[in-house]
Amino acid sequence: MRPLIILHGSWHQPAHFDDVAERLRREGVDVTVPDVGARPIAEVTRTVQEIVDQAAEPPVVLGHSYGGVIASGLTGVSHLILLAAIISEPGETARYWIERVTEETGREPESLPLIFDDEGMTHLDPAAAREALYADCSDAVAERAIALLRPEPVSIFTESPTGASWKDTPNTYIVCSEDRALAPEMVAHFAARCETTVTWRASHSPFLSRPVELATLIRERL
């Protein structure tokens, strides 16, 4: 089996993927979950590219949410799994997608429950995070996930990927039909860019609510 690299989304951290990662490690999969939070996209992409380049063979890369932006800039990957992910080209920022959907629909998409501080950082409102991200998780799982959330710089809304490797890398997009973090109009654009699309009745975080199914899908692409 090929090695696996998991790229978590904004406000999250590697520990959010502990369940899926450990399931696969017990089956002999070489799983790396680097910390890709709170750094400029170009810097993070360079860090992950080094992991890809050092792998024994071209790895599978899973990018969740904003992790898809990082994945988009990688080369030498055997398969991209985009889990409720943002799939962009250089120049397409989060703000770009908000403005595009607003223009297409005539209304601004609902935003995540964010709190902005005086130091240029954003925080997910813990009181609203359950409904926004973990609606289909058990209470215990959701509580742990919320406790693990951490701040991200405002710059994540104005940065874009360093490349668009999804154009020439085999890929699978997982649509989460109950996602309350990404507007469905955005997701439709992202999924249309991918070769294969799988739809799950899940929230934005099936790595927590459907870890067995996600581990199975990953295994099939290793």
C-alpha cells in the first residue's frame, strides 16, 4: 500500500484525525498527519511537499476543507482525496469563492461562526461549532473536537494555492450533503473539477462521524 498524508482543515489540528489515522496504521499503512495550521499557504505547501518527496513512493494525499488548498499545490502525488474540500487555482481565494457564489445566487453564503480578535486571528465560536461542523457526531466526539479547535490568521481568506495539481492528478471528491460549513454552490463547483465524486449524507467532518467509511475509501485508493 502507498503511504498516506492527511491535511487537516483550518482551525483544526492533526489530533482531529486520530481515529482514521490509527485505524489505517493498525492495517500497516504509513500515515503522516502534519500540522498545517496558522502558517502562510506557501510555507505550509513547501513543508508538505518535502514529506511527499521523501516518501518511499508517491503517496495518497487527503485534504479536508482548507487542506484541499494545500493539496492543490502539491506535485508527485498518486491520488488526491478531497474531503468537503476547497479546490482552487492560484488566485482563487476564499474571498473569491464567497464573491462568486454571491454573484451567482444573489445572496451571500452563510458564514462560519467566527470571532475576530485584535491580533488578526480568527476563532470558531465554540457555542456554535457543534451545529456548523459536527452535527452528526456523538456528544463525546463533538466535545473533544471542539476542545481541539484553535485560532487561524485572517490571511486564510486572502491566500490561494501555489498550484493546481488536481488538474493532472487522479482524484476523488467527497461531497457531504449535510455540510453546514461550505455553501452547496461552492461544493458543486469543487466537485465538478474532480474525476470521481462520492456523496455521503454527512456533516463537514465525516472523519469523526463516519471514520470506518472514510478509512475504507482511503484504503481502496492506496
